[in-house]
Amino acid sequence: MQSHIVPNNSFQFIDEILNQHNVKLLSLDPHKKIITSFVEIELLIRENITDNQLINNLQNTLESIVKSQLQNFPENIFWDFDFMVSSMLYQALNTEDDAVDFLGNFANKMVLLTELFGINSEIRFRYVHDFIYGFEWAKWVQKDPQNRAFIEPFSLIFLDYLLMKTKELIQRIHRGKSQSYKLCDNGFRNPFTFSREPEDEYRLLTHLAQAELIPVAAWDWNASPIWNKPFQERREQLALELNIQPQKH
């Protein structure tokens, strides 16, 4: 029997890629376990636009981002994409340049970030959680809220900041000047004092989600990112309350 082949320009193809990698598609949404499928995301996109060329470009952009995350963060736990897609679409429609050009630029920056932060680079982070769920963005905004509070977590401005940060971090690692980014005994870097082994990361983030202490509700197409809560402090406190052990180096 001939196997069903999903066309390359279908959002279902992205779901198939995730399935082929046997990813457990967990959502951080406190009200559901599994992420919104890309078939469902396509329906949300089509509620907002009818331009098939732009929709195909959105699909290609998402496919490249998903493939890069699978390659560079194979142990990632939570895979929500809803808000990132919504933000990407909104920015593309409101760009002063061509929307297709914007998507190409966005894809290049996102893929480069995953390559620089992932397991195939010197940084070797284990998860994309701090990026996708906005912890890094909230920390960045808190340093200069007057100028940064209205800059979105997936804006090109913030992506450019992260790209700059990776260069600085790699230089510090090379010079041995970054004690908080020492390699752990599991081969990953963890700037936190507490363990981020998968069972610990799962427990901590799900508790944070229940307590509404996730800066970007990435599972919500209409999310309103929040920066002005003590996310870092509460994360540390909750790790202690849950008796998550110190990170071993």
C-alpha cells in the first residue's frame, strides 16, 4: 500500500516532522497537556489572512524553526508555539518592508539563535524554555522598563539583543570568565543553582505556570506578555520549596 505523503507546503508536514522525532509534545498550559497542533495553528492563521503566498511563507519559516529546535534542543520538554506564530504574523503584517522579506529575516535570526544556544555550540543549553516562555525577555525589560516595556518578546530588536549576548557569552566561556556558565556533569550549561534535569524542569515550570509566573504564555495565541513580576526570585524560591537539588558540576 502506498504511504500517505504530506505535501511540503502543508502545516501538517510540521506535525509529521515532530512525530517522526518521537517528541512528547507537552504544553505548559495549566489546562491541557498537549500543544496546539500546527494544523490547528494554520486555522488560526487563516482566520487572520487569506494571502496564500504569505501563508506558505509562514509555513516555510515555521518548518525551519522547528527543525532547528529539534536538531539543537533534542531534550526540550515544552513545545508551545501559538504566541510566537501570532507575534510573527502580526509583525509581518505591520512591517514597513515586504512581509515575506520580514519572515525570511525572522527565520534566519531564530535559526541562528537556536544554533548558538543549543547543544552543538559552546553554550550548550538544554532547553528553549527561557526564550520561548519569556524569562530572558522579562529580565531584559526589567533592566530598562522605560525604553523596553513595549518591545515584544519575539521582536527583531530583542532577537538582535540575544544574538549579541551569545557572542559575549561565548567570549566569556572561552576566557574562562563565566563561573555561572560552567559545564555541568551532564554536559550542559546551567546558569541556575538548582538542577534542571528533565523531571526537575518539568516540576518547576508546571508549578510556575499554575502560579501564573510565566512571562509569556506561549500556548495562548492572544497572550499579553508580562515583565513586571519577580520571575527570577520566585523561580529560585519555588525550586527550594519543591526540594529540587543543587546543580552538580
